[in-house]
Amino acid sequence: MARIVRVARSTSLFGFGSRFYSTSAEVTSGVSHASPFLHGGGARKDAARDRNVQWVFLGCPGVGKGTYASRLSSLLGVPHIATGDLVREELASSGPLSQQLSEIVNQGKLVSDEIIVNLLSKRLEAGEAKGESGFILDGFPRTMRQAEILGDVTDIDLVVNLKLPEEVLVDKCLGRRTCNQCGKGFNIAHINLKGENGKPGISMDPLLPPPQCMSKLITRADDTEEVVKARLRIYNETSQPLEEYYRSKGKLMEFDLPGGIPESWPRLLEALRLDDYEEKQSAVA
Ligand code: AMP
């Protein structure tokens, strides 16, 4: 972690080199790629405890990166760092950047690589001071340039690419709500997409808030239909090339979400070979 903080601070955003460190990435065939981090019987439990997890979550807006990254972060005891949250914190702080950022974010556009790398390196620096190690990055990198900066300063073990049919993503974004008191996220959308042309259908029950949160729900300013569509377009143009970039490095694990959290979470743990890790954690809790 110290290295990413130091180098992110000193990395010139213009003309940085493309030095990549070798990794232990293990490539497997099929829909899912095995986690390079967790293979091999009982050793994996120790590995989860002892090894720095340096993971990235990719995926379209609304796919659920935040939900699953945050659950894995609690399970593995590593920080979940969402650059969208860093941007929203900066917006809420009414600091010098906030006016500029709100115009960009409210149009669904990407913040400049320079600003986002600065916000991220400040967050990593604060984490380092608190003794954090490892990370699950959510929403970063989003451009090839960001991926190169990241690759230049640290070694990513695994990139999880979450996928849902595009028809579902807009409804999921429009259904998102956050409780402005406890900070928990919910979703009021009922998703029921019928299968066609050999593609499976998908249904997701709403994730409704408890009564005490009901009157405190807020909607993100950029979760309007027009802005969500703009964000999806930008994802397809600017961020999707990252999938091929990480695939070619043998680091990409594709994961088609089979439904809502009850169906998807166990399957994700299985794909990451963390299923019995979770059981063990619950047993000692
Ligand atoms: P998110 O919560 O990940 O959807 O991010 C919300 C907004 O923050 C995005 O629409 C962008 O405007 C900005 N943002 C977050 N992460 C990045 C990034 N890595 N690069 C550029 N802009 C970002």
C-alpha cells in the first residue's frame, strides 16, 4: 500500500511509463476464472488472512459493484474503496472542487484522471496511516489511462467483471435509494426480465428499507434516466476496453449475476472459491 501512495503521489499523469509487475495470476477456462488468490484447499483460508487482497471490480453503472465489493470487504477485512463515494464526499464538502465536480457528475461524465487519481491517493494515504492493507477498488480504473497508472504503481491480483443485461441496469439505477441517516443502500425496483433467444431471464426482488429508514431515503442526483443512459454510453465507450486489457493479462474473472443478492452472493463466493471461507467466518463469529 505504501508504494501505491508514494508512487500515485509522484506519478506524472502525462507520460508515465507502463511497467507491470508479474503476478501469480492463474487463468482457467470457462465462464469464470478462478481467483489467483484463493486456490488450493485449506491453504486458502490462511491466504485470505495473510495476503494483501488487491482486487478491482469492473462493471456497468447499477450492476452491483458497490454491493458485492462491500460484502467482500467485510468478509476479507480489507477496505472497499469506491471512487464514486470519494467524488460524492468531495461534492458534499463544498470544497474548491465541488462546483466543477457537480457539473461533471450530474451530466454522467467522467471526472478527469488527474482529479480522480488525487482523490484516490489521498484516500489510500489516510488508510495507510490507519494501518489498512489491501483494497477492493470499485469504480476505478474507468479509463485506460487510469488502468495504466494503477498498473504502474501496484500489482492487481484479480479483476472481477460483474455483468447484467443492459435492460436491467437502468431500472436498477432508478430504483436505488440510500438512507441518509444509516448510509445503507436499498433498491425499490422489481426486476423481471423474461428469457429470450437462449438467454436466461432474470428476476430480482426489491431490497426494501426497514421502517426506520423509510422516511430518510435519498436518491443520487445522477440516478435519473437521462444521466444513467449517458453513464452507460460512457461505460461502453471508455471503460469497456478495460475488460479486454485485463483479460489479456489473465486477471479477469467474468461473473454473470444470476439474480439478486440471495442467488448471486453464494455463487460469487463459489466463483472466488471463498464459499467455505464464509462458513468458517460465520462459525467463529
Ligand atoms: P459511481 O458511484 O461509481 O457511479 O461514480 C459516480 C460518478 O463519479 C461517475 O459518474 C463519475 O462522474 C465519477 N467517477 C467515479 N469514479 C471515477 C473514475 N474512476 N474516473 C472518472 N470519474 C469517476
